Amino acid sequence: MNRMPTLRQLQILLSLEEHRNISRVAEVLHISQPSVSIQLKKLADIFDIELYHSNGRVIEFTQAGIAAIKTAKEMFTSLDNLKMQLDDFNGVKSGILKLGVVSTAKYFVPILLGQFCKRYPLIDIEFNIGNRQEIITRFTQNKDDFYIFSQCPDSDNLVAEAFLDNPLVVVAPENHELTNRMPVSLNRLSHYPFILREKGSGTRRIIDSFCKQHKLKLKPRMIIESNEAIKHSVAAGLGLAILSSHTLDYVQGTGLVRLDVEQFPINSQWFLVSSKNRKKTVLAELFHHFLQSEGLAILQKTANKE
């Protein structure tokens, strides 16, 4: 290989890997479709091997293409890291921190990020929220510095660290009859309809494991993918729910109460997850230290325990 690829060519390759569509790459990078095709052809000529095959609208990368993509990602990560290190030499903390979090974590992660950005105002955050499967996909594609799960994915390529308790509690509308009959037995609980998260979500996986362990059969009335929609449904009297305490801890005036139920709360934890295949940037290390040293205290100070 007598010539070296340009950063722009590698950027186009990575964009193609993400979007799998040349016209979309052109749109995102603000260049013409012919320019995209020409640069990809030049890149293949430099490597002297085909990087992908196009079958109609389907783009499939060759083994060489996959290897080139992996190396390109490592190069851009190294360049980002170099910039952060140089900024660090000048006493400046800057860069982009990329996080992928499951939807239930959206109640407390912004509080942590708010304090982190106050400390380091030149840092930008790319904050991606999704359901469990969406965040697992981001992890598989190595898109972010860190991921936050209540149930870690099954993978040999992850590093997971528990950093926060995630108690699951039974919630009811403020005027529910069980609020006057506490503590509530599991047997009594089984007589009431429940609004549950969808199967596959971290919360539902924890609940299903608990029910199996305690031989508890819940009566599902509705299955809803959104915690907010579940809370509104409970407040409207449609049923009880089992939710992460964090869905209530950092918001006011929910119209809901936590029930005192035997064997509750269900004890689980939040995990900070990173990929073994992604080199940690200086900024990622900085956030990791911040979370370890100050995260819990910040959340305890902010939580609404009423």
C-alpha cells in the first residue's frame, strides 16, 4: 500500500457502515452521491481489495471492509483522545462523552450529567435513550463510551460495574384501598390487576425472576413500554405497577404512593457498562472517576423521598 487513506475517506466508510445507504451518507455528510462513490472507490483502490458488495439496496461489507471499519474507529478514537490529552495539558477539559442508557435510567442520569457539566463546562454530552434492545444494539455496534443497564447484556466483551442500587417497588394511586391495609401480603397483591413493562425490558426481567422465586402470579391488565405511561395509568386507577424507585424519586406530584409489601422492595442494581473493544478516552476516565467518587452523594441529595 503506497498511499494512505485520508480521514475524509475513512469518515465516509464509517458513515456507510452506519447508514448502509450511499444517498443517506451523501445527505449526512453534505456531499454529492457521486463524490461518496468516488471516495469509496479510491479507498478500495488504496487497499487493493473490495470493502463491500452492493446487491440492489443491500450493502454487505467484506471481511476486509469490516477490518477497515474497526481500524478506522480506533483511529478516530485515538485522535479524539489526543485532542483531550492536549487540552488537558493546557488545563482544559473538553470533548464529547457518549452515553447509551435504558429508558428507566433517564430519571437520574441527567442529574449526574448536570453536575458533571457544571464541573467541566466545555464537555459536550451525546445522550442516547432507548429500550433495552436498542441500547444492546448500540453496545454491539460499539457506539458509546458507556452504557447503563439494570440487567447486563450477555456478552464476553463487556466490563460491568455496579454503581447504584435500583430498588423496585409496588406503586398505587394515592386513594387505593391497599394504602390503608399495609403491610400487604404477596397473596393479597395477587388479587389486583397490574400494569407491566414489556417482556425483555430490564424491569420486566427482574420482576419475572422475583415472581418465579416467590411463586407469585400477577394479573396483568395492560402491557406498556413507557414508564411514564404506566405511572399515568396507575394514577388513573387502571391497576398497580412495579417500578424502579427512581421513577418516583426525582419527580414531584406523581399522584402515586409506594405500598409496603412483604418481600419488597426487589433489590437490584444499576450497572455502568463499557466495551472491551473500545479504548477509553481521557474524558471517559474522567466521568468514570466522577461517578465513583461523587455520583451516589449527588443522587441522594437530589432524591425526593416523600
